[in-house]
Amino acid sequence: MSKVLVVCFSRSGRTRALGATLAGRLSADFEAITEPADRSGMQGYVRSLADAICGRSVRIDPPEHDVARYDVVVIGTPVWAGTVSAPVRAWLAANRRRLPHVAFFCTQHARGAATAFADMTKLAGKQPVARCAITGTPRADDERRAIDIFVDRVEHRLARIDSLEWVA
């Protein structure tokens, strides 16, 4: 049976909630990317934007899970200033060489998912098997449909991995 890890960073809790939902749907392990810095309040918001705009590397806490033990790692980020969040950027840089198949998801207020996904692809060094962007305050039906499609694509990849293991 394939193993899946969902890992994400969330400043406000929205991306974390989506990550937890995806982990439940995929019967996956879940890990939140954490960092020693405080990003709460207006000062944290401004610092988050500056880190994203400048592409700064930030310190993150050591991970709980070894990504090399998984068949697919689902990585989530909020979109900051039209790009991937600084903590997810740091996480991808630290884990790039050990990543198996990847899938990406993001939350955004207006737009920027395409750029964030392109940045994540470059940082991961591989194409994702699936992508999911949740924008603004979507209607529940739209969000559920996007999540269903994303989960189906990841499960399809897992089925292919499982069938290849039986053949080998």
C-alpha cells in the first residue's frame, strides 16, 4: 500500500485546514511546517510579504517525517505576493533531493497560484502529479469539487505506483 504525506505551512490556519482535509481524504500522514519566527498580526503579515517578494530563505523547524519513506508528498502553501510562502520555499530547498512524487495545493485570496506552482515545481525539481488552488472564499460546492478532482488525481498516481510494485 502506498504511503502519502501531506505537509504544509499556514499563517492564518486556512491552508492547514485544507491540508488536514486532504490528509484525511488520502489516509495520509500530516505535518505542519513550523518556524521559530512569529508571523502573527500585522507585523507578521508585512514580514511574510517581504520574505516572499525578496525570495528570502527563512529558518524552519526540523521536520517530523522522513519524506523518503513516502510514495507521494503533497505540499501546500498560502500564496504570498503572488508566489510560494517563504517557509514552504525553505522546506522544498531542504528536502528537494529526497522527494518522491509530489502534488501541490495552495490557498490564495485572488490570484498567484500559477506562479506559486511554477516556483514549487522548480524548487522541488519535478513536475507535480496533481495541483489544486482554492481561491478567495469559494462556494462549498466549488471547493469540494476541486478537492475531489485533486484527490482523484493523487489516488490515480498511487494506483499506478501500487501496480508497478506488484509487477516488479
